[in-house]
Amino acid sequence: MNELLHKYWEGQSSLEEEQKLIAYFNSETVAPEHEVYRSIFNAFEEESVMKEDLDFDAFAKLAPEEKPKDHSKIRVLKGLGIAAGLAALIAVGSNYIGTTKANTDLGTYEDPKEAYYATVEALQLVSTKFNNGRKNLKPLSEINNKTEKVFKTK
């Protein structure tokens, strides 16, 4: 038994050997030096009996709650969905129907002189913006000239 106990405490005993130990400690012929361990092995036996007695399958005993289907709610929700879709279509459609091509002006001129002045005005605006852009590039050209002198690229 000492050898079996040693293997048990080292965690190297088999299930058969553990069953022998449990049977030994449940019997009346336990050696006095092993009486200390009797309560431990009896506790293991009591625990296994308790596990067998308990029924942990409590959820299996619960019957699923059956709710009666309320078809009127489903019909109402479907109807509301259809109504919302139709309302969205009507709202979008009314925007397209209500608008007409009021702005048909394509920027054309009937009078050639008026067209000429409008073109000159547009070109002056472009020229002004272009010249302002060139002024902003002047420091860049100075940097370019200085780097050409340093690196002798010309």
C-alpha cells in the first residue's frame, strides 16, 4: 500500500490503482499509519456518490415557452413597410414632376458685340489670375537661379 500511496501522491497511479486505494480505505483493515489518509479517500468516495445523485440537467426539464403567433402584428408591420416605401416613391417622384427646365440659358448671346465684350471680360479675368500666379512663382525662379549657380547646371 505504501508503494501505491507514493505513486498516487506523485500523480503516477492508474485508475485501477486509485480504485484499489479507495477500496482499501473503505475497508476495516486499514493500517494505523494510513488512518491519516482515510478521511481524504472517504471524501472522494462521498463526492462521487453526490455527483451521481445530483441531476444537473435542469434546462432539459424546462419546457420551451410557446408563444402564440400574432398574425395581425405581422400584417400591420408588412403594411407599414409597404406604405413607407410608397411614401418615399411619391416624395421622390413629386420632386421630378414639379421641376421643369426653367433655366435653359446656356450662356449664348444674340448680339455679337455683347458676346465679344463678355469674352474679353472673361479673358481679362483669366489673365489677371494667371499674372497673380506668376507673381507667386517669382521667389521660385530666384531659388532656381541660385541653385543653378551653386550646382552649375547651365
